[in-house]
Amino acid sequence: MLIRDPDHPAGPLFLYPRLVYDFALLGHAQRPGDPSLLAIYDFARCVTATMHWYDMDEEEATEYVSTQCEGSWLGPSTPLLLHKGLPDDEP
């Protein structure tokens, strides 16, 4: 679930509950020519937070974060989830 900070209505959307996902918050970014701020989260930390909060195993938590957080589009302020490193090259 995503929420906007009521004290900053023009700010980025955040993953909710913030108590859980602020652990994974890395910072924010802005696209050139776009006033929207984007919250940036560490994907692996989101999985870890989900595992602990919802008592899921790693596979369940990865699926949850992939579909409910990363796979949701709520407009130009939708948060980004950062995957560290480069994707594996497929032959």
C-alpha cells in the first residue's frame, strides 16, 4: 500500500506502513522536467521488512513486494524499488 505524507502533499508516495518500510527507504529522486518526487527503496530490504512484519518466508515476501509494491503504478509519484547490482545476462 502507498500513502502520501499529509505534511507534504506534493511530496513522494511512501510504502505503508511506514513503521515497516522506512527501514528500506534510501532517499528520493526527481526526473528531469518533472516536479514529482520519487521515494527510492532498497528491494532486498523491503523483502526483509515484509518477512518480519507479515511472518512470511523469503519466497512469499519477494512475491508480495514484486506484485504489491513494485508492480503497482499509481502515477508519476510511484516509488522506485532499487535492485542492487546489474541483472544477470541471459544467453
